[in-house]
Amino acid sequence: THVHDNYRNGDHHQLPAMGDKLWGSIEWDKPMGALKEINYTGSLALELIYPPLPMCESFVKLCFDALNYLKSL
């Protein structure tokens, strides 16, 4: 399942659930609750705009944290 956040005015490919409404527009508890309700056990795939190479290690950790947060909902 493809997951990413965005502003309401475009498809910005942001990390999901990484802050308040300034960071995105999806209320993640709703779609994640629906996946939990149907006992979804598949993967969550991020499609993001990534940072410059020197920042990749910390960015991957941030992505991991975002996915763990979604799984906790």
C-alpha cells in the first residue's frame, strides 16, 4: 500500500504524519484504522522526494519512525 502525505493543493510526496496540519492533510488514524479493521498485513510503501545523499541515513531513520507511527494507529 502506497502511503505519503501532501498538502491539499498537490501531490507533494511528504512523510506521513510528521507534524501538524502544516505538514500535510491526511488524517492518518482513519485510513490506518480501516486497514486494521480488515486485518491488513501487507506492506506500506513510501514514495517520497528524498534529500541530498549526505542526509540519506538520517532520512531513512525518519522514514522508519513514520512507518512505525502509522502501524501504531
